[in-house]
Amino acid sequence: QVQLQESGPGLVKPSQTLSLTCTVSGGSITTSSYAWSWIRQPPGKGMEWMGVIAYDGSTSYSPSLRSRTSISRDTSKNQFSLQLSSVTPEDTAVYYCARDPNYSASSYDFGLIELTAYDYWGQGTQVTVSS
């Protein structure tokens, strides 16, 4: 059984960098065809895909967040991480990590990925940006 668990600070000050980690159990993040995304949901709004890191370490980011977002991984710990810089209160959201079992680089690069592509999700972690 694959499980994903987000962890990180629940409160971040404006202008600082938000850092979250997703720990994966029950499967390796380097398994071919898998990709691992960060997705968020601000209060009262829909889900927003932020970025992805694939099994081979390649990454892709939402155009609207690309300048502030970085996703990395630690294969020895089976974890992948999100860093979002220069945060503002508009970055307040529940942050999720999720697995796409059928990675297609073109789907992400052309913004064609849908939420139904993900088969496993973390429970989500609330991050509030406030001074």
C-alpha cells in the first residue's frame, strides 16, 4: 500500500520560503513511469497544480509559479520536497503531494494533466502565510 505524508511548518512569514517534504512509503519514487506532484488548494478555491518531479529526476512547473518554485528529491530517504520562495498571504493553502503512475512529460509541459491522473494522495497539510 502506497502512502504519502506531507510534513513541514504550518506557519510561514511573508517573504520567506515555504518548505515541505513528502515521504513516500510502499513504493520507490524512482520506479519507472511514476511522477510526484505538489498540488495546493487555497481557501475557497480549486486545486492548483504546482509542479512535478518524475522518476528520472526531471521536473516541470506551473508557469504561474515557476519563478518561485523548486522541487527536489532525496532518493535515499524516498522523499521529495517543495520550496516556494517569496511567499505572500495568497500562498495560504492546503498543500498536497500526489502520485501520477503514468508520467508523460508532454502532458505536464503543455498543461494537459488532470487531477484524475493521480492515484495516491497525501492527507494534505495546512500552510498559513502570516506575520
